[in-house]
Amino acid sequence: MTVVQALIAFSVAAGLLTVTPGLDTALVLRTAAVEGPKRAGLAALGIGAGCLVWGAATALGLAALLQASALAFTALKWAGAAYLVWLGIGLLLKPRDRFEVGDAAASRASPLGWLRKGFLTNLLNPKVGVFYVSFLPQFLPAGVAPAPFIFLLAALHVAMSFVWFAALVGATRPIARALRRPAVVRWLDRTTGAVFLGFGVKLALSRR
């Protein structure tokens, strides 16, 4: 897989994962609906900063691990594959019927408080790190330095998230209505589950 092919494949997969509703989507939608677009934008910036911290930690730690030994690579490969397959099967068999956006009460927090809230939402969520460790190595082309390329993928994911968050802020009500439709949520969960399952199998069959 070339660098261009890796970036294209990652963009497609990460794009789908970005629009699948989760904690970050809920935080931005709720903030936009209750606090306004400025504070929602600050929350989105905080979320992106948290992802970049996890991306940097993943890039450095994963690069060292991949260079350590064949045993370390094999352990990482099977752990990541099992995690992705488990997530994929769960989403395929038990997709959600709804995604609660919620109508949180207005907060008295300062605008920078929303930046901090978005940052801590991701920084204190170990699932982000586990996901990055499981997902990002599959898009590492042969002969490319692991650390900078993996961090580049994390940065690309953050950039795509910012585009999605901007769309959320700009169209809060219609998007919130769409995410309350059971058919939409089930379709997103099942599609994402299929992606997880496929990449989990691919990771299990990969070689160093």
C-alpha cells in the first residue's frame, strides 16, 4: 500500500466513523443548541486537542512497540484485531434504536470552560487511545517512519472532525432531528460495525 492509497483508505474509513454519533457529537450538539455556536466551537476545539494528545502518545508508543520485536507486533496485532471485531459484531447485532442528543440546561461556565470540557472529554477517555492503537496501524505503508505518519493520520482525523462539527453547529436542529430517527441510527451503527469487523479481520491477517 502506497502513502496515497493509505491516506485515501483512511479518509474513507475515518470519515464514516466521524459522522457516527457518539459522545463528541452529543457534546457539540448540546452546546450549540443551548449555549450557542461560539461555545460549541470552543468545545469542538477542545475535543480536537484531546484527540491530538492521544494521537501523539499513540504515535510515539506504537512506533517504539513496532520496532521492539516480532512478539510485540504480534501481541498488538491480535489485541487490536480482537477489539475491532468485538466492536464490529456488537454494532451489527445490537445497533442502537436512538441517539439522545438531549436538551441540557444552560451552563454558567465561561467560554474557555467549554474548551476545557471538550479537551477533558477526550483526554480522560482511554477508549480513544485504545481505538487509535487498534485502528491507525492498518494504514501504515511499508518503509514509512511510523511515528510521524501515525500522528499525521490522527491529525487528519481531527481535521475531518472539525468539518463535521462545523456542520453540526451550522445545522443543529435538522441534524439533531435526523439522529433521533431509529432507522438513521441503526444504519450508521451497522455500517460502522461492518467497517470495524472488516478492518479487524484485515489486521489479524496482516504481516509485519
